[in-house]
Amino acid sequence: MLSSFRRLSKSKVGTGILVAFLLMILASFALGDMSNVLSGGGGLSQGTLAKVGSASITEQDLAKALERRLQQARQQKPDATYADIAGDFESIMNGLIQERTLHAFAQEHGLHISKRLIDAEIARIPGMQGLDGRFSEANYQAFLQQQRLTDAQVRREIMTLLLQRLILAPVAANARLPVGVARPYASMLLERREGEVAFIPAAAFRGGPAPTEAEVQQYYRANQARYTVPEQRVLRIARIGPEQLGNLAPTDAEIAAYYNANRATYAGKEERVISRAVIADRNAANQVASRARSGTFAAAAAPAGFSAADVSVGPQTREQLTQLAGAAIAAQVFAAAPGAIVGPVQSDLGWNVIKVEGIRNTAGRSLAQARAEITAKLAAEKRKNGLADLVAKVEDAVAEGQNFAEVAAANRLPIVQTPPLTATGAAPSNPGFKLPPELAGLVRFGFDMAADDDPVVETLPDGAGYALLAPGEVTPAAPAPLAAIRAQVASDLLDERALARARAVANAVLAKVNGGAPLAQAVAGAGVPGLPKPEPLNVRRLELNRFGPQVPGPLRILFGMPAGRARLTGAPEGQGFFIVRNSRITPGNASLQPALISQVQAEFNQSASEEYAVQFLTAAQQQLGVERNEAAIAAARKRLITGG
């Protein structure tokens, strides 16, 4: 709600801990000025970008972090490149330094994260459990393959998260800023601004003669980057699925063996539905038993302090009741008739009084009755194991040097070869082409590979199996031929001319308004027929939050200028220009809105907690000593961001 003030609170000291698990090593703390703790790096060895104590950060570490940041960016923009994440370079570098600081501080002070603790966190990752509810190594390996991670990387990141929980969370806990700090900011949220906005559309100026051939060619040469077709790749995909496994039906012997090994599952079941009270005093237990023989068990146990929920145990098998109350009590209960009261019987916990509310008998299933269920279960297990074996066979063949075609032929894998695709999956030469949904995600992996990389096996989503993936022909990015896009280039040139004329008119209107003319009069006097009339604006700052980070341009500049002034801002996608005039500012007063003040205070408390954590890490850096090799970092930035 108070995102505008949250942005204000993010000073150069830092933005807090924002770990994106399994996507980045450690998100940026965005420390602005760290010259007081970072030295020039003159003593660092070649290939080392920075050191925290004895822990080094190499160019390889940075490259891996950037690669994973790029993968994250491609979740939102499939054709993202390293140039798109160039703005994140310094924050990622600082994040690596912060991660090393956390580990070095823990080591310095003897804080050790055990393997068992990390194992427990891995087991809690969604999807790590098998059919029996226990941790599945096969599921974990599939997860690593799908996420393109190693076990060491996962363990390192989990260790970082645990160290944050153990070291930083206590530091940042319970930060509180006084109400007096929050009140003026809450009042600012209630500030109201009134004004008006006029729109000068570029479409109103699109008339005029068509551009000449020479003008089109000149415009095309000046804007070649605009018409560049992104890199295209042919992808070769070989599906690995149960179709390649042959007959998966279990044999009669396998079905019978499974049934015999799991007779307890298919045998009949007898249960007792019971109510139970365990009482320390025998006399009190006798009284409960006496009352229970002439009324409900819940009413009989109520004077002893038990509620109905306390005494209701529900259906129990003999084995379950033995675990709950012991073999002797279970034997008496299962020998009793429905409605009988058992006890008081002493156990380690006290005197047990039990009522047999009812008896349930579930008939068992014969082999013939359970055959369909067992067949499906064994077939699924065969399919899973068979696919795992086939994937291992394919990966072994690739490791031994076989190429894509050889591996696919040897294992009878059906091959799909795409037309040239962009990173978004579009096929410029075949607009109607579309990969099946389960294969669409392979495009991103295909563009992550180098042209001469070995084939790789990728896991398909939603249990669709696997695919062997290899890049084919690569067409570098290049401008589209002018002959193929001449109409578009000519239209773009007309749009640019129209936008320039609209800008000139908008600037003229702006000058008149700032000279004292009413906005409506200045627009009407522009000499352009059909221009829209100005519209009023009346907005409180608090209302901007409903737009999130995408506050419309006119509202953004309305709250960024003094009363009595006007400013110009461009409309999205070159549609024209807005002229915004601020007529009046009415200050807000949050004194009568304590709930709003509390919300602002809570936001500031969160920012304070984050800053405490950052300051702690800054102090740890001062203690441990941090060195940055700025020349090596600049060179790495050029190689990694520019060269990818």
C-alpha cells in the first residue's frame, strides 16, 4: 500500500535481504557507497574479483550468478540477453560479496551448519517425496536436472538461507520507529493535488506527402537496430517417453508376488470406534465408568474436566490401539461387545476408561479383486524405472561421444526439427509453427546452449517425460532486408514525423500555459482541428498506490511539480504528449486516521529491520576485511555483459 514511501526509505545504505531461492545466489543489498570498507584490490591474485577475509569471488562465480539471473529474466522475457540485465551487474556483484561475508562471519565465530540440517531442508522442497511420503533421491535428481543445478549449489544456497535465519533474522527482529516519524509521511499520503491534463495526439499530424525512396532508405540505415531480426536457431528434439520402452504390462507372477508381499494392505480389517479418558485418580476413573454405563461417554467424562473432543478417539485397528494404549488394553477392547465399558485399566499414563461405541468390519480383497489396482501400480513403476534407465543410457551415449542423430537412431527416439526460431519460440519463416506445450520450454534451454555443445537431456513439465535436445543451424541477428519491410519502414517514418510535429505543438502550448494562459485556451489556440479538450485531475497521493510501479505519466508529474506550473510528458508507445498543469496542492492531515499512521509505521519498521541487517553485514565486512579488484571487475563486466 505504501510503496511510494518504501521507495523513499531505500537510501544508499541498502534495500534489505531479498533472497530468491534457487534463482540467484543472494539478491542485492544495493550498498551505494562502500568505499570505507572496500580497498582497491591491489593484492588480489589473477582471476579474483574480490575477497572477504580468506574467501574469494572469482570471475567464474560471477558468470554463474549472471547466468542464473538471466534465466530468471527469461521467465518474464524469453528473448532476454545479458544486455537486459546489465543494470543488475553491480547489485549481483555486491550480493556475492554479502554472501561471502555471511559465510566468513559464521566460520570466524564457529557457527556450523550441519549436513543433517541441510538434508532436512532439502527434504522439505516441494516434490521431493516419493509415493511412500519419504524423501526420494530420484525426485531430487530430476529436480536438479530440471533446474540445472548441482547438489553442491543447492546445499550452498540452503546454507546461506539458514545462516541468514540464524544470524541476520535476530539482528533485524522487532525494529520499531516512533509514531512521530510515521505521522508526517502518513499525512503526505493524504495530500491532494488538483489540475488538468491535455493530450496532443501524434495521429492528428500524420498527414502529408509519402516519403520518397531516398528518405525511406536513409531512415532504414539510421534505424537498422530497430529492424534487426533476433538470432534464430534450429532445434533438434528427440522425445524420450514410455513409447520407447516396449511392453510394460506386469506378468501374472509379478502381480501375485506384489499381492503376497502386501497382504496386510488387501486383507480384511476390523476396527473399534472408541471413546477414551485417562485419569490419574482411580476413584475418579471408577466414577466416570459408572456414569458411562448409564449415559453418554462425553457426559460421563465432563465432570472430570474432559470435553467431547478430548474423549472421542474414533476408529482404531488392533495395531493402532496397541500403539496408543498398550497390548493389554487393546486385547480387552477387542474382546468387548459394542456399547461395553472397559476399565478402569491402569497404564503408564493413568487409569483408562474406554467405551466401545461400535464395531466396523471391512472385507478384504482377493487377488482377483485387487488385480486391476496392482496392475496399474506396477505398470507405473515399470514406466518410471524404464524411463530412468533409458535416460541414463542416452546420457552415457552422449558422454561417450555419440552425436544427436546416432543416439536418437540407436534408441529409436522420434525426432522433431524446428524451423529457425527466435528465443520467444516464434518462427519468422513459418508463422504458423508452434511447438507442443510440453516442448515449448525447451526453446529457452536451446538458446542457453552454445552452437557446438553436446546434446543434453531435459525434463519435460507435468510428467511428460524427457527430451534429448541439440542446437542446429544458428542464424545470427541481422537487420531484415529493406525490400521485405519497406511498407513498415515508410509507416514508421511517417509516425516519427507526426510525433515531431506533435512535440512542437505541445511545447508551444506548454509555453503559453506557463506564461499564464488557461490550458483550454492554449490548446484551442494551437491551430490544430480536433484536438481533445483538457480533462480535470483531482487525486490524493494515496490513490497512486493502486497503479503499483506503473503510475501513469500525467499523475506522476502532477505530484512532482509545484502548484501553478505545467509540464510535458510523453504518451506510451509514441502516441503523443500530455501537458499537465498543477492548479492546487491541499496538504493532508493524518491525525484523525490512526490506522493509516500504523500502516506507515509498520512499513518503516520493515525498512528499519532490513537496514539493521545491512548495517550488521557492513560491520562484519569491516571486521573481516573486504578487497575489490575494480580493474578486474570492470574487465569481467565487459566480457560477460558485452560478450555474453
